[in-house]
Amino acid sequence: MTQSNNKMITEQYIFFTTAEVAEILKIDRQSVLDMIHNNEIGFLKQGYRSYRIPKESLDKYISQKTTKI
């Protein structure tokens, strides 16, 4: 696999930690964990207590919560 192929693959899949999502949404980390446990946002579980939120899931969550005028 060439260098350009590796770059394309990594840019295609972007994940955020719960702390990063909390910072983006300006909420606390526990609220992000509540969203995960209530299935309000898509996630991947990594290990026993670690979660990753795909950028697509975060974008979808924001668009659903955004009020349209």
C-alpha cells in the first residue's frame, strides 16, 4: 500500500474521544457518556470503558439537534 493510500484511508475515518465531543458541544464528559448509554449518538466501544465517536455520528447528532429557521 502506498503512502497516498494510507493517507486516504486515515482521512476517511475520523473518530473523537468523549472528551473531544464534550469540548466540541460545550458540555461535560458525563453528558456525552449519557448520550452514548441512551443511544442518542453512534459510537464504537474500545476496550472495557473507552468509547470513540465517528465524525459522521457527531455530524448527524448536531444536524438533528439544530433548529431550522
